[in-house]
Amino acid sequence: MLLAAAGCKPADQIPVTPGKEGVTVALASPIGYVKATDRRIAWHPSPGISRYEVVVSDSVEVPVFSSVTADTQVFLPDSFTYSLSQNYRWYVIAYRDRDSTAWRSPVAVYRLEGEGRRMPPIPNE
């Protein structure tokens, strides 16, 4: 697993590692500090990819949300509640259906802005 330690860097500064045949999955947002109203998870398209699976995990890497889509974004449902005591990690798996090949993105880290019980700072903060 490659960690794209976010701090508050812009998404275009997150390192990605080319997979087989040069395919990369570049993450866009969320990264760093976000507002509780930020529900969008987005990444950049990869050539030849037919579908994506996005996985969001909590601070101890227990998945708390996942979704499969042909789009390059998903929205967390209204039923999903953020916690001030968590750093969230997310990644995307890109699938190419014609030969059942898959590539995994680096992991991005984000957390809520605001006061409350806190986890340690985001790496490279």
C-alpha cells in the first residue's frame, strides 16, 4: 500500500505510481482537512477503465463506506456520519473489464475541520 500523505497539499501534488501498462489512478478529493458538509469523493479518469470501486476506512482501517461506479466521483450518503475523532483513509480500485485487470490507487488521508477529540495530526502536516 502506498500512502499519499496529504497534509493540505493540492490533489495534483499527490504522488501516484503507474501500474501495469502505465495505468494510474490519481485521487482528487477529499484530502487534508474537510468540512462535515463535504460529501464528494472524486478521482481522475484512467484510460481504458470501465468501473471503479472506492473504499473509505476509519482510523484503524475498518471500511466504513464502499461503492462501485463507472463515474469518477461518488457522494457519501446522508446516513453517513463523520466523527471528529477519526482520520479517514480512502483509495480507488480501477477495473478493466476486457481482461479482468485491476489497479489500486495510493491511499489519501483526510479529517474534519473543527474542535473536539482529535487523532494525531495527518502525516506530513
